[in-house]
Amino acid sequence: MSADATTNGAILQARGMRRAFGGLVAVDVESFSVMRGSITALIGPNGAGKTTLFNVLTGFERADHGEWTFDDRDVSGWPAYRIARAGMVRTFQIPKALARMSVLENMKLAAQTQRGEGFFPALLRRLWCDEEARIEARGVELLEWVGLAKQRDDYAGTLSGGQRKLLELGRALMTNPRLVMLDEPTAGVNPALTEQLLDRIRSVRDEGATVLFVEHDMDVVGSISDRVICMAQGSVIAEGTAAEVVADPQVIDAYLGERHGEAAMPTSEGPT
Ligand SMILES: Nc1ncnc2c1ncn2[C@@H]1O[C@H](COP(=O)(O)OP(=O)(O)OP(=O)(O)O)[C@@H](O)[C@H]1O
Ligand SMILES: [Mg+2]
């Protein structure tokens, strides 16, 4: 693919983005882009700034400076609810499901929160009711899709870690976003549920949305990513296909280590 196609095809583009906490520069990214319709993995060592970058892009944290566009609109500095309403929705590294609400109520709340306050004037009560019914139907449909239909009336607090990640994915999809950002979707998820989750993430892409996800498991990265971006110490140090990025000496040095580099590029001596 040509460089032009890459630029034209970006759904999210950031320039000169910086965020420091006191003297610690958590994010200092010259250029960051996510191609429309791709599954893009964001990798890098602990503390590289991946979550902070997510937080800034989605309006949960302010940038010291930087500009970013989503779907060719300048959304720099927009508050989180407005970014979500524009179609860019994220999940959290630690799932935020509300433990004392049912699984279905959690789904419905995701739609309402992202819809924002005051969207439906009180006078349009009839419309509101229709909207409530539509949201509930969408919630039920998505719970079936992520495999949590049986748990719909259980307290979210009774779900396993893996089931909470599935709930997070379902919640993120309540408003039909065009970009879904997942922070470590498979962390703490058992292998069977991980497969289910990856399958669902692929379907999100196949249905036309774009997925950006933070991941430490390189098998997961290799199996579902179209593109991989590696951060270290706040900056982007490499990007390309999974094969290109795992073979990049800077990535091996900063993150994967020599053994992974060898495993990624088998020699005639066989695996070590
Ligand atoms: N609210 C905060 N206040 C102070 N320092 C912070 C804050 N949030 C993040 N940091 C620091 O910023 C750096 C980047 O953190 P961040 O959580 O973005 O890394 P990460 O790449 O997501 O790491 P991990 O893979 O462990 O989740 C770290 O040094 C972290 O300690
Ligand atoms: Mg993180």
C-alpha cells in the first residue's frame, strides 16, 4: 500500500501530542494514525504511555499540546462524551462495569451515558420510550452476540474477569461506533474466552468499524492485527505489519527482547 493510501485512509490522526505528569513525559508522539477498517495493535512495555495516549485521544485526560482528527474532524480537546458521540468509543484496562447493576442495565447505561445529557427534551416522552425500547433491544442483541445472554439479569459484579471484558466490548458497541479502542481486552481472560473475544473483534472490523487495541500477548497481536504500532517511553518507535514490527531491532531492544526476536525469525538451527 502506498504512503498516500495510508494517509488518505486514516480514520484517526494525531500530531505533536504530548502529555506530562509533573516531570514525567508519559506521551510525546510526533505522529500517530490508525487506518480506516483495520485492526491495529498498540504494543510496548509497561509505562510506555499506551493508556495515557488512549485517555488523551478519547478526552479522558487533557493533552499539554497536540492536535488530532477523527473521521477528518478536528476533535482535539473535546470532552469524552462528545468524542464518544462522534463515534470513537473506548474500553478501560480495568473494566468499569458497575457491580451492583445487572449486566443488561450496564449495557443500557453505556448507550445513555454516551448519548449525553439533555439529548431528549422531557416533552418528547413518547420518543423517549421508543428510544428506551430500542436501547434495550440492542442491549439484548449484543449480549447474545458476546455470549452473555444467560447472565443478562445477574449483577455485573458476579461476572468473571473474562466475562467483564466481553461486557466491556458489548458496552462499547451500544452506540455503533466507527472506532472502537480496547485497552488490553484479553488481559486475565482464559484461553477459550480469548478465542471468543478475538472472533468478536474480527467481526467488528468485518462489519466496517475500525479497531485499535492495546495488547501484551504477541500471539494475539500476530493473529488478528492488520497493523502494529509500538510505543516506548512515550514515543512511537515502530509501525508496520506484525512481522515487520517484531523484527525491528528497536522493538526487540525496548520491548520484546532477543529471544522473541529469534523466535520471530527462525534460523536453520531451529527454535531455541
Ligand atoms: N495520572 C497519572 N499521574 C502520574 N503519572 C501517571 C499517570 N498516569 C500515567 N502515569 C505515568 O505515565 C507513564 C505511562 O503510563 P501508561 O499507563 O500510559 O502506560 P502503559 O503503556 O499503558 O503501561 P501498561 O502496559 O503497564 O498498562 C507511566 O510512567 C505512568 O506511571
Ligand atoms: Mg496501560
